[in-house]
Amino acid sequence: MEFFLARDVKFDTRLLLGVGGILLAIVAFVLSRRAEKLEGIPVMTGYDFDHEKAIMEGALKYPTSPFIVETQRPIVIIPTCCYEELKNMPQTKVTFWEVQKKEMVAEFTGIFQHNVALNQALRFDLNRNLAGTLSQVEEKINWVFEKELGHSEDWKTFHLHQFVVLIVARLVGGVFVGPRFARDDEWTNLSLGLAVDLVLARDAIKRWPTLIQPIAGPFLPEIRTVNRQISRMAEMLKPVISSSVLETSATTRVLYDEEKMDLEAEDGECEGSFMSWILKRLDTADPEVLARAQESKAYSSLKVSFASINTTTNALVFIVLDLAARQEYTQPLRDEIEEVIKQDNVEEDENGVLRFKQSSLAKLWKLDSFMKESSRLSKNPITNLRMVMDPITLSTGHRLPKGTRIAFNSAAVHMSPQTQTFSPEYNPPENKPPHEFDGFRFYRLRKMAGKENKHLFVTVSPESLTWGYGNHACPGRFFADNELKVILIELLRKWDFRVANPAKTNSKSLRKMRELVLVAPKSAEIELRRRKT
């Protein structure tokens, strides 16, 4: 495209945009060089790409001091003595969203922007409506398993990640988007494609120098692919959002009635759709304001779906791998499930779906323990990854400038016999040391007097960091807990499963790390057959 100024001087708009972008990049570079630098914090050097080894040895070398791990964007690992002072810092001081924006190319896609209404819907509405969302997951579980696995009573080989991610994507779509989306093949395929293509887009932009990224980003084919998918998914969401807008604008209350919602949740009723919860959190009933929020809420839904599919899939892949490679746990877990079904009179509905209550799921201590142990050894080695938004001075005296990435060292905590939870003095004699897998470790701990309500899968504490800690702990962990247990109950009760070589096909042998992010194995195979009744 060309345009003309006075005296017939001709300009190419693409050239102008390019020159403008370069000038902006130079300004940004100059400003960044003036940014405050990290001082007095030791750096773990000489580890190449073995960042996990760096954080484990760093914890031993600097137990009371922060230290730096040289990932592509360096991370300051916070010592345990500083956890309490950081755990409840507000988003204005340390935030996860800035990390996500940079990691997941939000400036080019728009789907990882900070959204207060979304955070409140996750933290409050989702958790007070767990009974309703549990029912939604149970309604679909039989259909989803048969859709993805069939009904064969002969052994068949499956790629574990492939069928797990399909099951999770359909269940997540049904809860966070709308019931019909669980059965919508196009939506499921787009959700999975977006999860893959976002990573490809992130990797593509990282190959360019930081100065050039703002210029090159919009033109990269990987970025354009992601934006096409987002546009199509946003289009599919329009009827859902419009329905939610009508529902929200029709309400007689303007401000969100927390007390009323608590009473509805006690009755086991799920208040509207997840989209409605987000819209109601805007504290307005003005149809025009709600209508303007539609595009933002579409992005919010995509963000929740992406995060939930990825985290739940990764956890479930490793849990199933550990179950398949350790057959000695299968029958005790099946016995516990049947015992709770009998004890609580859990019945099937007209469609043959077991209807557990949350109180019944809470009695599955052995299953809860196995899930927690698998996740302890198969989660990211760092947690509470945040970016400093306002300079912080730690109690150690170290200053963290704005823009610093910080994290807690969950691997060092979870693997150390010096941590009270894993110390010999705290544990029964039959519990194994922390570097060994022990599926009923936390079950035995909870059987000890005074520990009944500790060491749950969803527990967060300075010694249980799988879900984060403090105000920064994952708000969706209670929903994930229910979802995982429903899936595992279906798998254990109705399917036999095994791996051809347990020594090579388990969570430990297939554990791969990338920039301190654990990557679920895509190639692992598992054999399944329908149990004969």
C-alpha cells in the first residue's frame, strides 16, 4: 500500500511501519539497559541445560540465600526462609500474569492478559460450585471414555498422552465453556490444536532477538495460525456469551451477592455457566457494558481451557504411568473405591453413571495419596513463578528489581529428608525415603493421630508446594482434584491397563525437562482392555 503527501512525495506504509518498529525497539533497548541490575545474588554456572541439577545443588550450596539459575530468562530461586514474606504479596508487587504474557506471546494473541473477573470466578465461584461441576464431569465420563477408547475386551495399544488429552479436553470444554462443547469435535480439535500451536508460536518468536520480536511477531506464520484458531473459537463462543449476557443483565442485583451464592452452593446447585460467573463479577447489569465485554470473556474462556487441559493432562499422564508400572497398587485402590461405594450407598443413575458426592470422594485416602505422590515426583521443580512488578528487598538483604523472575524451589523441598514431612522422625517406619516412589506414603501419614486432615492432594503449605503457596496457590486445584478422581475411578473400575516394559515406561524414566518445565511424554504407550463384568 502507498500514500502521497504534498509535493508528490511517495511513501510505502510497510517501510514506514518497519522503520517505526526499529526506532521503538531501539528506544526499548536503551531503556532496558538502564534498568536496575541484580546485585549480590550468586549465579549457578556451568550446568548448561541441566537446570534441575542447578536448582538442587543451589539449594544445598545456598540454603539461606537466593541464587540465579541461567535459563533463557534467568530465574531467582527464593530460599525457604523467605517463603512467608512472599506468599501473600499482591499482584501489584509480584504477578504470574506478566510471566505468562511473555512466555505465551500474549502481546500477539491477547489470551493471557490479566483479568480480575476471571480470577475471582476461579477463586470463588468455581470452588463454591464444586458439587455442580462434579455432577457435570460425572454426566460425561462414560460417554467420553467410550468415545475415545471404545469397548474392546481384548488388549489394545494406545498412545497414553493422545487419549488422556482428548478425555480431559472434552470434560474441560463441558464445564468451562458449555455442556454441548464436550461432544463438539471441532471445538475439541481446536482446543488441542491451540495448545500445541501456542507452544510453537512461543518457540518461533524466541528464535528472534528481543529487539526484533515486536516487528517480526505479527508476521510469523506460527503466530498467524494461533490467531486464526482463536478467531474461530471466539466465533463459536458468541452464542454462549450472548446467552450469558442476557442471563446476567436480566438479574435484579447489580452487585454480586456472595451470601446468596453460598446458600445456592450448599444446595448443590451450580449457578449458571462459568461465563456467567465471569460476567457477574463485573458488578454491573448494564447490557451495553456486558456486551462490550464479550470479546474479553471469550479470551478468558480460552485461557482457562488452555491452562486446565495442560495441567490436568500432564498430571494424569504421569499418574496413569505410575499405576500401570506398579501393578501392586491397582487392587488396593479398586477395593477402596468399592468400599466407599458400598459404605455411602453411591448409586448409578438411569444412564449407568455413578453419582459420587464430594464427601465420598474425600474418603478415598489411598487414591488421594497415590495422586499426590505421583505429582510430587512428576511436577515442575519450581512453583510460584512470578515477576516482580515493584522492587522488593528480602529479609536476607537482597534487592529484587522490577522485572526479576522469581520462584520457589519445590523439588528441593519435596526431595529432602531435612523437610519435616519427609524426615524419618515424622514418618511411620514403613514409609520410604523421599527419593523413592511410595504411593501410600501420605495415606499412612494421615492414618497417624492428628494428621488426618494434612497431606491431602490439594494441600498447600511450605512443605507441599505442588499447587503453589499462599495467595498464589492454584485456585482451580479443588476442581482438578474432583476431575482427576472421577477419571481414575472410571479407569480403575472398568479397565485393565498395563505397560509392556514397566522399567522403561514409568514417570521417572520418561521424565523430561525443558527450561524447568516438565514435559509430558507424547510417545509412551499403554495397553488397555475393558474389564469383564
